[in-house]
Amino acid sequence: MPKDWSGYVDLHLDVDTSGGRRAGLEHALRAAIATGRLAPGTPLPSTRALSAELGFSRGTVTAAYDQLIAEGHIVTAPGSGTRVASARDAPPAASIPAAGPGLPDVPAAPLHDLRPGRPDLSTFPSAAWLRSTRRALSVAPFEVHALGDPRGRIELREALAGHLGRARGVHTDPARIVITSGYAQSLGLLASVLAGAGPFAMEEPGHFFHRSIVRSAGPGIVPLPVDDRGARPDGLDRAGTAVLTPAHQYPVGATLHPDRRRAFAAWARGTGGTIIEDDYDGEFRYDRQPVGALQGMAPGHVVYGGTASKTLAPALRLGWLALPAHLVEPVTEAKRLADAHTQSLAQLVLADLIDTHGYDRHIRASRLRYRRRRDLLVDALRARAPHVRVQGIAAGLHALVLLPSGGPDEDEITRRAASAGLALMPLREHWQDQADHPQGLLIGYSTPHGAAYRPALDALCTVLATRT
């Protein structure tokens, strides 16, 4: 069924619908790109225009575009439409950080980066953010440029109270929310405030940087072993505070089982202990509706910590704490002493983005994009490296790839990856001790920019495919 696209680009597209309209359209677009008939940078018609031209539903065309975006063949940006991906859509070399502490040497600008902890920055909603910036500045009082309430702007605290209650099941109000400069600061403030309550129970394996933050504030650390049902309550009798990632445990990827959620909540209520809930990527659930926040089970004992780092961008330096009433004053004072308050303009912009539902739209679009990337990862490893096992894929922005006991081990894989210009995160960095632990890699499938994901995935499969 040839169609003349002369209104967009000079190309005839043949769509074979025998296997379904969406599959036929995807195949036709891939073929046109692979043969060069759609050159890098070529603009594509809008989904509305193409659906009218082909006689397909707009949903069919949107789904086909989303699949090719996930595969890295095409890219889209607010205000500039959709186009065929080109080399300029890969991340600038200078913007990629060098390897973290204890990692094998990787070039400062690796060709491919699959380390976890970062969203696809090329999808930042620039147009929506700009619109919100204009609206926020047009009504902001001049006092916004002065030092303000250490808890943060009331506009953002009100917007977050509504959003967190609706989307994450958090029980809070604006007076009990404190805006911080990211989750790292949130954890540091809480560690200093709660240091006198006893050791912190932290997941094992868990985030090595977060352990360092707690240690530097003074509390000792009690390990909470993690299995496929999430953190186990073992060791809570020696702790005054527990730090958990219930929605998607980092790094294993498990969701905290309902029985354990109840056990942790009962411990906090029974002992007066505090739970710090790190909901770092709780919005990204793929197999069902996102799991509600643990905070909703014991609002008087659970601190809910959220961040814009995974949903928007880490450089915004925006995080938030929904606190039990008795912690509001000491945490607010700790924030005041730390840096007075988080910068106000970004707070106003995020508040507007939430109130106008641009934040929700961006999260929904990101959820679909990352799910497609996850599916590509799972399918590629199943086909090209069937000896590895992938887990923790029901949610989040990373997967844990477990290596076979017969080798090659993490050291060998990361050496091969470094030689190929591929940056990976080994699991070993997340254990508190040096005992014999399972070998694995954390694959951040959200990290590569646009068209860079497919080549990064190919490089990973090549590195993992060799068994010797």
C-alpha cells in the first residue's frame, strides 16, 4: 500500500498489513531507515498526520513511533517533532562521568553507558518546563528572590501533598513536607537528626553512597539482608531507624512483600522507631499499578523521601520529605543550618508542572518508554546471552543481571566492557563486606540517550555472549 509523503518527505512507504497494521508500519519505517531512504535527521510526520494519511488509528501510529523511539531509530522532542535519529542524539562525551569508586578503569567518555541511577536526559520535558517557568515567573512575588522558609516554597509543598496522596498513597499535608536539594541531602539531614536514636538498619546489598552518608553523620549501620521478597526484618532489635527501598529494592530489584511491609510498620509502631522510605523510582511499575508507599501504613513513624532526579533530571537538585509531625521541626532546623533553603525558582516551576498535570504526563510517557527499553533488554539477553539471569524487571530503571557460577565473573566482564568502551556497574560495590556473594551487573537501561540505547545494548550482549 504505497503512500505519497510528498507533504513531509519525498518518500513512498510500503506497509504490509498482513501481520497487523502496527507491526507493518514498524517494519516499513525500520526498512526505510536501514536502507537510507530515511536519512538521519529526516523529520517525520506527526502521528495525527500519518494516521490520516495511512488510514490507521492514531493509537496504532503512536505505538509504532514509541517502539522505534525505544529502539533508538527515531527521536522526539517537544516543539521539534519526530525525526530519524542521528549521531548528534548520542550524549556528549564530556557529559558522561568517569567510573565510580572501586570500579574498573573506564574511559572518561565511554562509548556506551549502562550504569544505573540516571534517567534518559534527552527526554527532559523542556517545552513544558519552559511554559511552567514563564507562568511561575509571571505571578511570583519579588520576595521569591530572597531567602525563604527552610521547608521550601508553600506552592511546591501544596502541589506535592496533593500529588503524593493521589499517585503514591502518601498521607501528608504541606506543613509536614520539607523540600531538600535531592535525596542525598534528605538522608544526611535525617541521619543527623536521628543519630541519637541508635544504629541505622540498611539493606544488604544496598546503595554504597547512602551508607557513606549515614556513617559520616555518626550512626552505626546494621545490615538488613535482602532476598526475592525484599528486605528481611532481621536485626531490627538492634536499630532505631530502618532505611528501605520498598517499591523497587536497590540493587536487587525486589518489591517488599506485603507481610514484610506489615512487619516493618509494626516494628516502628511498637518500638517508636523510624522508617525512612526511599521511593527513588516508585512511579515506574510495569506489571501492574505502582505499589503504594509504605508510609501510608504508618504515617506517624515513616518518613517518605522522594526526588525529581529519576523522573526529571538530577541536576534540578529537588527532593522532598513527608515527615511525621514530631520530626518536622528538627529536620527543618537541620535544613536551615545546612544551606538555608533549596533554590526557589525551580520549586515554583515544578509546582506549576504538577498543578497543570505536565508532570503526570511526562511520567506516563517515561513509563512506556522505559518499559519498552526493559523489554528490549530482556529479549536481547534471552537471545544472545541465555546463560545469564535477569531479575528485578517488574519496576524501576535498572535490572540485575546475575552471572553464572562457572564464570566469567564481574571482574572479567567489566574488564571486557571497559575495553569495548562500555561502562557497567558490578554488584560487588553494594555489599558491606567482602564475603563470597552472587556475581552480577546492574544494567541501567534508562541511562543512554535516545539513539544510544540500541548500540549500548548490542555492546552489552557482545561482552556477555563470550563464556570463556
